[in-house]
Amino acid sequence: MIEVLWFVVFVLLLTIALAGFFLVVEALFPMRVEKTRSAAQRMTGRSFMVGAVNFLFFGVIALVLFSIGNSASGVVKGIVLLPSLTLTGILLVGLAFGLAGMVQFLGERLFPEQAAWKRTLWSTFALCLGSSVPVAGWFLLLPYVALTGFGGFILSFFSKPQG
């Protein structure tokens, strides 16, 4: 029983932290988050496929490099771990911007009458609570949203501005 209570507290604290994170990312990089949201909204299926393919490809490369670096020693370990850490960092940045764009997209759909910061706050809570559902949230909803956002982030660099 106590484990369940700790899990609930952890999810709530993580949700509050993510809401703050997405608010700051949207405040510091409004154009990139908007382009990511727009690409994910206009091309949802393509965004998911691009995100899944790229995340799997670069994720496997990073894992192989980590594995090689783990079995190496000395200078070779440092030389191999640097690209693997760089790839992992790039993947995490892409996921952060992708999730920020998807939170913005969800906020526009779920809470269209709210102010922008309230939409971000409430859509983050909705996404976190939906993703905390055992099995369906963990293995279906969260990967779908994350990979769609990641693909939207990648496609945002190649899409033409709408005018």
C-alpha cells in the first residue's frame, strides 16, 4: 500500500516538474515549439513514422557505442563514449522539444478557451496522468505522443512556413 502511495506522490511531483519545464521551454524557444506543434498537427502520421524511425536508428547507434565504450578501456573508452553521449543528448533535446510541442497541441485541443500558460499546465497534467495508466499509458500513449513530437521536431526543420 505504501508503494502505491509513493508512486502517486512521485507521479504528481514529476507532473509538476514537467509542467514547469514545458512552460520554460515554450517561453525560451517559442518559434521552435510552435513549428514542432504545427508539423505534428499537420502531419501526425508522418511525424510518428519519422520520429519512430529516427529514434530507433539513432538510439541503436547510441546503445552500440555505449556497449563498445563499456568494454573498452583508457583513451578508447573516452573516444567512443563522447559520440554516444552526444547522440543521447541530441535525442533528449529532440524529445523535450517534441513533447513541448505535443503538450501545446493537446492544450489547444483540450482547453481552447484558456490562456496559453494554463493550456500548457493543464495539458501537461492530462498527458502525465494519461501516461501513468498501467500498460496502455506506458506502452501505447506515451511512446505515441513522444515519437510523434520527436518526428514533428525533425520535420519542423524541413517544413516551409505557412503564410
